[in-house]
Amino acid sequence: MMAEWQAGMVISAAAFVSFVASPLWGRRVDKTGSKQSLILGVAGYAIFNMAFAFVLWLATGSTMPVIAVFMLLVLTRCLFAFFSAAIMPAAQTHLISQTTAEERPAKLAMIGMMFGLGMIIGPAVGSAMVSAGILVPIVFSALIMLLPLPFAVGRIVDVKFQPNQSGNRDTLRFNDVRMRPFIVLMVVIYAIFSAIQQTIAFSLQDLLSFDAVKTAQWVGIAFMISAVTSVVCQGGVIQKWRFTGSQMIAVGLSALLLALAIFFFATNLVSVMMAFAILGVGLGFAYPGVISKASLAFPSQLQGQVTATLQAAMSLGFIIGPLMGAGLYAEIGIWVYSVLLLFLVIALVYLMLNRDSTVEELA
């Protein structure tokens, strides 16, 4: 049986690979178009998710050394992360190529809505399938991912962005000053979200004296509530009122501030669930808002790299958040949410002080 640190290392290694791979896929998308990268990403997702399940199956039915199991799990999960890192940049860049500046925030929100629906449907389907075998949900997720491939091969038509006037293709670097505000936002938002993921179980146990089973049940319900409110915002509210990217960011960050304040002052289960509902609103507005505003601030030949850089920033947030959340909760308990609130405020102050370096929207 693997140690806890080894299980954590599998997750951390995959997150790091996603962080590194995303910009590489972004440059490929800008060079060759979205279609090839999307097909490779979807196929790799399915193949290496299946390979991950196969290694787990071997580990449960053989005397394979623990170190061998660990290395194979790291390998298959890192390959999974490498190829799946292509999916969102390719999909978002293809959508960007098909939309006007006015349409883009709402259309990008639809991608977020699909992601949210997956978060609602996936755990429910997985829970129903796990009685047939603990690996069945992983295998099913790999197989169902192959369903869009025929559509992608046959129906998607690339709109390739033109090189710059010199005939060269620009390269967008992670430390590009023009991207800094958007990177800061994405890292901070998803560091906070993943810190909440890491600490909420401990928080419920300490606040309400829940046992392990009840804690697991309510954590699942909480994240489902968050996903539902996010889907409602992205699929309903944003589609109807057609917010700009700046407006969506403002609403999203305001909701995140409110959610963190409620987490800190929560005294009962209702207030915790209310905080998760508002957290879903924040993520539902902030994610498409940041991507749409960033995409409108850069020329067409950089769109793949813009979306990929933001995905890398999100991956960085998912690396930082759990470490920050778990470390702080062990020392200060519920006060961790006040630190996360302060973290967000500091980021907002930094952005306000550096507004002159932010490229204005072209809308």
C-alpha cells in the first residue's frame, strides 16, 4: 500500500506537468490550429486515463512492488495531464476564432457551464457505478471521452490565425507584463478555491463535530451546490444579460470576497452551504471574465497561447492552494479563511495599483 505522501506526489506531479505543458500546447494551437491539438488531447485523455486504471487494477491483483506501482501511477498520470492540458486551450481558441468581441464573454461562459455540468453529473454517475467496481468510473470516464472524437475529426474546421507583419509567429511568455494582471487573477482565484477544497472537511468536523461519513456526504453536497450556482450563472444569467469581461470579473471577485467572509463567520451548516453557493457564483463569473478580457487584449495570432497561459496559471493555483490551505489550517484553524480573504484583497490592491500596465479591452 502506498504512503499518503506518495498519493499526494502523484497528484502534485500531474499538476506540475499540466502547468508546464499548457504553454507548449498553446504555441502548437497558434501554429497548426485547434483541431489537431484537440483531437490529440481528447485521445490522450482517454488512453492514459485507461492506463492509470490498468495500473491500479494490476496493483490490487498482484504482488507488484509498491515503488513500481508508484512510478507507473506517476508516469500514467503525468502523461494524462500532458495530453489533457491541450483540451481547454484548443477548445477555447477555436471558440474565440468563431466569435465577435461582443459575443465572446457569453460563449466562453458556455464552456464553463459544460465544465460545471460535468462536476454535477460526474460524481452522481460515479457513485452509482462504484458498486460494480471501484475502477469502473475511471474506465467509463475514459471511454465516454472518446465519443466526441468523430465529431471533432469530421466537423471542426480550423480558422488559422495569421502570423504578424514580419511573417514570424509571436511567442507569449509567462512573464509577459501584458499578461500579468490576468495571471495574478487566475492564480489567486484557483489557489483560494483549491485551499477551500483542502480545508472544508476539517472545517466541518471542527465546526459541527461531524464524523468522517457525514463529513464526506456534506462536502459532496457543498461542491454540488457550488457547481449548480456556477452553471446557473454561466448558462442563464450571463447568457441573458451579456456582461462584458470587466463586469464579469467585478461580479466574480465581489462574490468570492463575500463567500470567504461567510466561511470565516459561519456558525452552522446553512451558512457554510450559503458560502458554497456564493463561491459558485464567483467562479461562474470570474473564470470566463478573465479569459474573455485577456483574449480581447491580444492579437489573433496569440489566442492559443493566451488561453494556455491562463490554464497554466490555474494549474499553478491548484499547486499553491492545497499547500497553503492545509499548512495554514493546521496552525490557525478557521482563521485560514481570513488569510485567504486577505490574500484576495492584496491581489486586488496590486491590480489596482498597476492598472496602467493592463491592456484595455478592445470591445
